[in-house]
Amino acid sequence: MKRKLNRGVTLVEVMVALVIALVIAIGVMSYQYACARHARKTDVRVTASRIGLLFLESWVAAGGIDDVGIYDPIDKLGLLGPEPPIPPGNIVSSVDLSGVPGLGSTFRSYGIFTNGTWFWIKMTFNEENPAGEIYPLRELGVSIAWSLDYGATSLDFDSGDLFDLQRLVRFSKSVIYVPPS
């Protein structure tokens, strides 16, 4: 009697091949997820650095003025101009950011929604005025905080929430504003 040669694939072989393919697919998808997460984290950090540097350099260019009636970075930077880079509804001023660390005195606080994330900006200064100095040496600081879950639903900042923080500090000779009499 002649035997038939089985040249087909058994069910066990098919199942082993599927398991191997599934393990490879899960590995590739988890790598892709990790890459997307790190890219998002890096994108938010770069955005925070650019916003902070923009606010800080604008403030230094204005002489470190701490007069609310004269210097408003939102107006100075043209963020609410005819073609604003950030829509007007995505900027909130006078936000309570007591949980965000800063230098000495708080000048202004803002909340800006851009790039899918709320950024909380706190502008602070610390002034040292040695005897005989006409222009005080002022340390200007901009602290930027954002939620670690990159929440885009609200601006309710709570210092108990998990947040990341960047601080930019610059020393500058500030201009003393004397109002006209």
C-alpha cells in the first residue's frame, strides 16, 4: 500500500505562525505609541520654551517695566492683532497661579491655549536696588506650567495637579517709569 504525502499545513503550525505575527505586531504598535508620546512631550516643551522666551525677551525689550497700565505683553506682541497667531478666546489674563513657582513679585499671569495644550504663564521679578543706583538691577522671570496630561478642556489650574514647569530668568537693568506730572 502506498502512503500519501501530506504537504499541507497543520492547524498547530498556523496557530504558531499567528502567535509570532501577533507578538511582532504588538511590539511594533507599542514602539509607535511610545514614539508618538515622546514626540508630543517634546513638542509641548519646545512650544513652552518659545512662548517663555517670547514673553521674556519682549519684557526685557520694554525695560522690565512692571506697570500694568503701560506694558501688556499680549498687546505688545500683537497676539490679539488683526491677524492673531492665537485666537482671542484662547488667551486668558489675570489667572491665579499661586501654585506656580516664581521669583519675587508677580507682574502678570496668563493662560494661553495653543498647540492643543493650556500653558500657564507667570511673569515675576525680583529687584535689588543697591544704594546709589539710579537703575535697579532687576531679575525678570517667566515661569510656564502645563498639565502632564496635556488637558485641553479647562484652565482650572490647581497646584495639586501634576504639571511640568520651565523657568526662564534674565537679569536686566530696568527702566524706572516716572509718570508725567
